[in-house]
Amino acid sequence: MSAKLDRDFVAADLAAVDELLGNLTSRDVFAKLSLQSRREDLQRTLTELADSREVSASASLFFGGEPVLANRGIEASFGAQAMEKFQDLVTKIFAVQHTGTLGQRGAIPGKDGAKLHITNIVRGSFGFRLEEMASQSALLESPLKDAVDEATRLMEKFGVEDEDAFESEVENLDGRILATIRDFFGLLNENKATLRLVSGNNDKSFRAQTIARASERAKITTLDEREIELAGQLSGALRDWRVFEFRPADGRTTIKGSVGPDLNASQISEINHEFADKDSIASFLVKSVRQNDRVLRERFTLLSIRHG
């Protein structure tokens, strides 16, 4: 069980003991002594758990709704698909964190290092406990824990009401990760399921309305990448911050973005010295976020520049 869930269960037991103590009379001497001893044990455990720190990857997924029969069981097909899609999401995030990008298709790099195992059935509706089979003596957080926590945070962004927060998040998203999130929320929405996802100290609940919103967003959102060339003038490029500003000659507003990874600090300094405020032609990688063919955001990466 995760430290977060352990703390929740112990806190619930402590609240129940406090309620029982509050209902005792002066004649319930032995019951009071027993409950006070139990209360001290629970408080001690809660303090120990508060000081504990998870270093390996873990996630508990609690499902509700139509695929779940109270806390007794879950439809096998739904449960298997949900676990497969969550694992796929974590694997792709893990790959991006360690390689920087995913190819449009093909094998996912580092897949073997991103494996989670079902280690328990969790109640409170019905769900599964997933864990990394890591060394019990590890002191530092594992890379896979970062990927699981990021998956939880990213899924939450798809369900928030704030449209700007969602758009800002998806702007930096890999296309294959978007596709997996689309599949995951689509599965939950089609099956009228709800979800509570606990990883590390993150505890996120996805009600039916939230899942419907996330599913619709993922379904209508697409990411498009293309290379373009624009004539104009470079306002400047900062090598330490790896950012640039470029004034296109076609009258559009000043473009701001990041400098591509193939240009080192020395090259950025040379570009700034040679091309600042001079007519030039710049090559950009443009990543567009679209919903139903409407462009929500564009992100520009400077690839190269030459005299125009």
C-alpha cells in the first residue's frame, strides 16, 4: 500500500477511535483504557508514516461506475484494458523523459525499464495496486516514479475546467502520449466508469463529468509539426536561456520561441552577432495545437538561419 493510502486508513481508524472515546461514560473504565492505548498506537503509526518517503514507483487505481460491482469485482475486459492503457501511458512518458522524444511509430525506447506489476487488489470501490519491483534499500526516487507521478499530473490537466491550463499543458505534449490519453479516457467514458488515482502524494478523483470533459478534449485535440521558412529579422537570441525573437517580414507579430537542440551555445552567440536586425531567412519547426481544425497555440523552434 502507498504511504498516502496508509496515512488515510490510519487517520480514518484514529477518527473512529476518537468517536468511540467521545461516547464513553465514566463507568466504561476498561473500554476507555483499551481505546486510549489503541489511540496512542495509531498516533505513533501516523507520525511514522508522515516521516516516510516513497522512492519507488507505485499507483493505485480505484474504479467506480458501471464496470464495477460495489467493492466485489470489476469487469475483466474493462479492467485489463484500463491497466494496459495506463501502463502504456507511463511507458511513453518514461521514454520521453529519458530520450527527449518518441518516434511517430515503432518500438518505445526503454520499455523494459518502465514495467509496473499488479501487486494487490484495492478496495473502496474496486481497483488495482501497481508497483515497481525495485530494491527495498533504494534511497533516491526512481526514474519510473517520476514517470508515474507525471502521468497522474498530466491526466488531471485534461479534466480541469480551466481551458488555458489545459492548452498550456498540451502544447508541450508528445503526439503518441496524447493518443494514449485519448484511448484511456475514451475507455472510461464509453464504459461510464469513474476513477480515483493515487500515486505518491497525489490523490486525484475523476468523476463522470470530468472524464467526459477529458475524453472530449483528447478526442478533438490534434498536434501537428511542420518545418517552415520565414523572411524577416532576428531581434536576438540568448544562448544561456536558449530563446529567440524574430520579426517576420510578412507583417505577422513577433515570433518568440526556443532555439533547437542542434545549435550549441557558441553557435547561438554567432547567430546573434551575425544576424541581429539584419534581413535573413529563418527555418523553424512549428508545433500546432488544434481543436476541430482551429489552431489553439503554436510553438516555434529555431532550427537555422541564413542571409536573405
